[in-house]
Amino acid sequence: MQELFKKAFEELGYNTEVRIVKSNKDADFQCDDCFKLAKEYHKAPIMIAEEVVKKINEAKNFSQYFKEVVAATPGFINIKVSDEYLCNNLRSLMDKEILGSTKENHTIVVDYGGPNVAKPLHVGHIRPAIIGQSIYNILKFKGNKVIGDVHLGDIGTQMGQVIYGILKDFPDTKPEDVEVTLDYLNETYPKISALCKEDEEVKAKCLEITKNLQDGDPKYQILWKKIWDTSVADIKRIYDYLDVHFDYWYGESHAHKQFPEMLEYMEKQNVIKIDDGAKIIEVKEKDDKIEMPPCLIQKSDGAYLYATSDLGTIWQRVKDFHPDEIIYVVDGRQSMYFEQVFRAARKSHIFEGILQHHGNGTVNGPNNKPFKTRDGGTLKLEDLILKVKEEFINLREENKNMDEEDIDKIVNAIIKFADLQNNLERNYIFDIKKFSEVVGKTGPYILYTYLRINKIINESTNKLSNAIYSETDRALRLKLLEVSDVLDLASKERRPHYIAEYLYELSVLANNFYQNNKVAGLTGIQKEDFNTVLNFNNYVIKTLLHLLGISIPKVM
């Protein structure tokens, strides 16, 4: 269509890059190039629009592409495509791989999750996990080699604090004989963490233990492994419930092993400076509009920092995976920190590829503040899941008799669609009751649409005539043709919300189709056409739900 319109503009003496866009009003598509041409050629936009429309209508192949092309005040060109053109494009799309989107072939590491070992997962961990898994799924669907890494915080201060608690509670027990349970971790970490805020001596001792652990103290290493095994098993259990998975369960402890080799390489690049005994890399640039502090690599006492760990992780990923790009799905409030780390990585030449931080906003309670427990503490992620599950089960009497596996799939859909329908950078309010409903912009509504349509599909067929039977039929087919562009945009910008928004719009149109077209009892070509369109509709819904990490239950 753009080529046909560009030719018409050129034949009339107008030079423009034609842009055809989707219309939501009186047409299928719209061209608004006449407005910018009006200033250049000193004509009213509607005059140019009428000239172009006349030229298009005179074309010999007009009916092959268009049903109607009209000029509309103050200068739009409204386009309605022919039934034949629409059906030909839909047939073509049904035969294409990856739903007609552009094939990609890059090696991409996605860093998402980021929990701290020895601490329970809290509600703040939900967004990096869900968004990161969806980005991973989208990039993999498009043909990329994708590597997912959880990047555990497993050798930081909290480990020193828990080890301090163990030494205090079991002074006469050999490290190998200590039993570290989940209940013990959930009790000990907050207790010692609070003690460190009150007692400088305890805090100093915990920091000393952490430093000795990082330096390889064998007694502490034994306790560390026990803590790691217990905590990570529970983290995996909750991630498994959310259908969030990782190819590698690496942590800061793995990056730690890279430091000597990496620092030696950095020294050779002449980028490390000594500042009051500490090692830093200056990352400030001339055009910075805000103050950009140096990236601190090693403290004067020899201790390493988070930045050292992240740079060591980049070093390891380059050696192991040779990525073209590394993506970080981490809280948006860490944007300054990641800019420092990325600049240090580029300046020291440890990675020449693309580094991107996709910072997520927070998930808030009804008061638009981060979720808290009744006593003001941070809400555990498992408690949020249980709240959603309880709300859904109690929403309707029949929900109480549902299969447990189906309930879990719906709970996942509630949580994930509530999150992924938002631009990842935005904060949003998680309204459990609202997002559990089977009406409105919710996960259950998308699932319900799929299952409702699935009941009336009589057979699987790819036969499609050139007939369109109603405006709701036409609207659904046009929306299906948008899926390629939606996938390309979601992949390019790493924004799953484009897919979530499209799924909702498609579901609305599919339900309108269902309500306004008699499908049951049809015979002949119309039956085949409707079966083909609805089959493809559900294939698109199922495929895109998978990209969001949502599975479809058997019944609702």
C-alpha cells in the first residue's frame, strides 16, 4: 500500500516518504502525509488529499487492493482494503514461521531474578522474574540464542550475618554437623541484621566473616554451602510455581573467581586509578548532565564491591557465551549504578557488545505504596501468591471445585498479566480482586476468551475464501494481521506490554465476533472460513500467552 501511494504522490509532483498507519475510526488504515506537504507546497491538506485519492481511484488495479479510498477533512486519506487483499494477507500470514515476524540470530544473555541467598523472596522480586522470563521467551521465539542467568547475591553481607548467627547458636558444633533449615534462615537473618544496626561490634564481626568467606576460609565455606543449598532450593520452588526458569544459577561467588584475571587485564588497559588507596575507574563524560561518580572496583582494605562482582560476571559471560548483548532486568532505581558499570566495562574493553539495563518499576498495594505486611514488614512473594489464590478460589462458588493444576495456571495468569500489561518502567497498583475477575483487562479474561472460542471450533482447517461476512469478522481479521508488527516491536524494545495489550484487544474483538456471528450450525464455505479464522485466532492467543509465561487451563 505504501508503494502504491508513494507512486501516486510522485506522479502528482509531491515528494514524501509515505506512511500508512492503522486507523481506529472510519477506515482500516490512514495516510496523513498531506499535512506536512501542505506547508511545503502551500496548499490546503484536503486539496492534496483529494488529488491523491483521485489518482489512486483511477489506478487499473484499484479493486485488487482497495474497497474504498476517500479524502476526509481536514486532510486525511482513509483507506478500506478489499476483501480479497485482506484475505490474501491473512492466508499468507498463516503459512509463515514465527507469525510473520522478523527472524533474528543473536547471542543474548538475560540477567533477571537477582535474589539474595539466605533471604526469602519478597514481593519486589516478582517483576524482574516475570518481565525477564517474558523477554527471554520473546527473544528465543524470534530465533536468538538466549542464555538466562539468575545472578544470585550469594556471597554478600547477609551470608556473613547468617554465619555469625550459626557460630553464636552452635558454638560447639563442627561446621559439617550443623543443620541449616529454612525456618532457621528465616528467623536468623532478620534477627542478626537488626542486631548489626544496633551493635557496631557485631556489625564489624559480620563484615570480617564476610571478607574471610570471600577469601576462602574453609570453615565458612562449609557453612556457606549449607546455607546456599537450603535457600536456593526454596527460591527454585517458588520460581518453579511461577514458571520462571534459568539456564544458569550463577551468583556473585562465581564472579569472585574471575577477579584476579580481570583486574590484571584492566591494569594493562591503564584505566584503573588509585584514589586514597582504593582502585577506581573514572567514568565521567563531557556531555553528562548529572554528576557521574567513579566506579569503585576495590576498597583500600582490599574488599571488593558490587561493581567488581558485576564486572566479573560480564568477564565470565564473555568467556563462556561470547554474547552480542547482555540485558539486565533489575529495579529501575539502580539505573545510575548500571550506567557506571557499563561505562567501566566499555572503558576497560572487557566487553565491546551491547549492555542494556531495563529498569522495572515497583508493584504497589492499594494505597499505591510498596506492599507491606500488617506489621509493616516487606511482604513475602509466597504470601502474595497465596493471597491471589485465596481471592480467586473465593470469588465464585464453582472455583472451589476446580482442579488444583488449573487453579495454579489461573493464579499465574492473574499475577503475570497484571504485571506485563504495564510498561515495565512504570509502577503499578496490584488490585487482587480486580485482576482476578474474568472481565476487563485481566489474565482470566484472555484465558476465558481462548476457552470460549475453543468450544465452538468444529475442526482444524486452513481453507479461507475471499469472503468477509460482517464488520466484526473484518475487524478480527485486521487485528490478526497486526501480530507480526507487535512481535517485532516487543522484541526490538524488550517490552512485553506490547504483546499483553495486543492480546487484550484481540480478545475483545474475538468476543465481539462470537456474540455477533452465528457460528453453530453453519455449513459450507462460511463454516470453513469461520473455523479457519477462529483456529488462527486461538493459535495466536496461545502462542503469545506462552511468550508472557502464561499457560492455559483445561476449564474455567
